Amino acid sequence: MELLSVYVFPRILVIYLTLKYCKNMPAYIEPRLLKGFRDFLPNSEIIRRNLTENIENTFRSFGFVPIDTPAIEYAEILLGKGGGETEKQIFRFKDNGDRDVALRFDLTVPFARYVALHRNELSFPFKRYHIGKVWRGENAQRGRYREFTQCDFDIIGSDSAAADFEILFLIRTALLNLGLDISIHVNHRGLFNRFLASISLDEKSADILRAVDKLSKVGQEDTFKNLCELAGDTNAKKILDFINAKGSFTEVLNRITELSGGTSPESQRLSSLRDFMLKACDNEDGNNTDPFILNPSITRGLDYYTGVVFETFLNELPDIGSICSGGRYDNLAGLYSKDKELISGVGSSVGLDRLLAALENLNKLPAANKCITAIACCDVEKSGDYQALAQKLRLSSIPCEVFLEEDKQMVKQFISAEKKGMRYVLIPSGDQLFDKITLRDLGARKNIELSFEEAIKMLNPKV
């Protein structure tokens, strides 16, 4: 009896509790998504992966290496220097251990923590890239979501103008490799701060920088009103004069250098970047025009930027906003280091989702499906033979899928292959599968009789 109670009674209890609580469960749960979050169907996800692979290959061609960090960090890590707008947008909560945690809102702050924690294991200057999801509780709109993917790339451990330029040149190379017509707008927050100090507004610099950062969103009139509230009418006009300087890179540099009180380390940094840009891009395409635009209204809203800042726009679709932005952060990693040794860094981030929205709008999305061939299933008992055929194709650099359900008439398999974006279906027949096969050209709606080796040469002429 004791043995029976040990094994039977717990099971009876489980059954009782299951029946009791199942009664209170809804019979149907409506499948739905949170606003600003998305699912990706296979074709869309393949496009995303292909685009990411293209960008990642460019990163690696410059000698950048991949890293990864957790999606969740202690809130104090993420808010250590962000503050302001960041605190309003962050997804913050208490976990089951009553710890104050938050989802990362970008990949730069976790990278700073990463460097401080692993600095003895890294070789500086350290060039990294990181592709991952981030979360911000902001208003969802075209190309802007609450969960989105960033492609970050940084150089940390160097204060050289050469590091600033390499990031800028990498932006240009990565986006030109995607066939995009772009403009990269550059500024120096330090020079803007020097200008604000010259009109006795250095104590309000953070608020003024954020107000100017919203210029493209709210327009000149509202920006002027905001600046009047922060700095008074006279100073607001001076600020607009500074941020609206126009002309070539050199002409704008001369103007803002004059307004900020003359030559300074910040203006010299911009001058060095101009020289690097002209030489590198002239050698690249023979075009001796300014490949970058000096735009004093570019300030970037995040507080951790201290030096050169930049944003990238599509010339064919400027209204979608910046698709790649960043800047220099001279001591972000120092927040997480006891010895407070300066670790200068500069980096940028490609907004993958906004870029995809732009590419779709411009009809420039990369191909969705590289799997151009399928092996039809005529007899499920021969699935092992079909996989052997497919493997020979794969070893010849021909992506191949084996269909799993038998279909004597082939119609369903042809329809399925077309839906997946495939061009060819290989139909094996008889016992000698590697002798004669039928290749169905879905585009031409015709069958081609040939040997397996001939099929390989047709599908991949490079073999």
C-alpha cells in the first residue's frame, strides 16, 4: 500500500490540478504582436541575412573582428552616461532576482562595459563589429521600430584622426558596395562646444546640442523657438548662423572656425579628415570633389559623444533619415574602470531595418533566395539516393533542397519550388540516378533531358 501511494497519489494530484486549472484557461489565445515588433517570413529573413552578410564581409575586409554581448544588462551599466532621452526610451524592469535590469538600447554602451571587463585580453587599438538586436520604447514609424537590428563597428584605443577617418571610409565603402548613392555629413561636437563657450553658453551645451539634433525633425522655426527658450533671442540667432553655414567642406570649416574663436585642436582634426578624404577618395575614383559634407547641425543626441560625429543619408531618399551614424566617445569605457585611464574610441552603426525599408522603397533589395535547385521526390523510399544527388550538387557549389513528400505528377512540387523562388527542379528517374535525369526549367516551362554531369555544368558553368 505504501509503495502504491508513493507512485499513484502524486499522479492523481497532477491530473486533478491540470483539470482544475485548464478550466480557467482561455479556449483560444489570439496571436498578435506588440506594436513596434515584427515577425520575419523566410523570404524577408533571407534578404536580411544576405544584406548583413554583405556588410559583414566589408567589415572583415578592413580587419574588424566580431564580438557579442548579452541582450540584458544591469540598468546602471546602460544608464551610466546615457541619461536624457535614453532613460525615457529604455525597456527597464526588475528580474526574478529583484535586480534592476534593462534591455540594451544600443551596442555601444555594452561595448564600453565589454572593453573595461576584458581590456587585459584585448590588443589595442581594437577594431570590432557587432551585429545584434536592440530595443527602444519610441514611437514606431516607417523604418523605425522598438526592436531593431544594429550593425556596429568601432575602433577603441586610439585618439588618432586616422581612426576617425577609417570609420568614415568604412561607412562609405560598405554602402557603396550595396550600390547606394549616399552623402556622409560630418561635424565636431567639440568645436560646437567651443563656439557655445565663446558666447557663454557652455553650461547649457547638452540641452542646446539636443535641440539642434532635432532640427531635421521639427524644422528651423521650432528649433529657433526652442533655442530662444534655452539661450535667448540673440544667442539663438548666433547658433542658427553657426549650424546653417553652407558651402564646400573647406568653406564651412573656415566659417565655423572663425565663429568658434579661431584655429583649435577640433578645427585641425576636421582639417586632417578633409585631407584624408580627398586623397583616399581621389585615388579611388578619380573624382577630386568633397566626398563628405561638413554639416554643423549634426550633433547626435546621445550624451557620450565628445568629438567628431557623423550621419549618412541616401541621396535618393533623404526623408527616411540617417541610415548610418556615430562619432567619437573619448572616455566611455572609463565609466567602468577603477583606474580611470582614458580609452578613446570612435564608431558607427548601420540601422539595418531602416536601410532595408529604404532599399525596398528604391527597389534595390538583394536577391531573396540562393537555393536555385530542388530534387523532386518521386519515391519517398529513395530519399537517401536523392540526398546523395543533392550532396553532389552542393559540393559543386550549387545550393540544393530535397523535397520530402512523394508526388508522382510533380505539379505540387513545381508550384512549391516556384513559391520558393527556385528556377530548376531536378527529377530523378530509374535506378541509375547519376546517368540520365530530367531538369525542369520552371521559368521556360520545359523539361531538359541530360546526364547528371551535364546538369551540374548547366547549373554552375564555373565547375
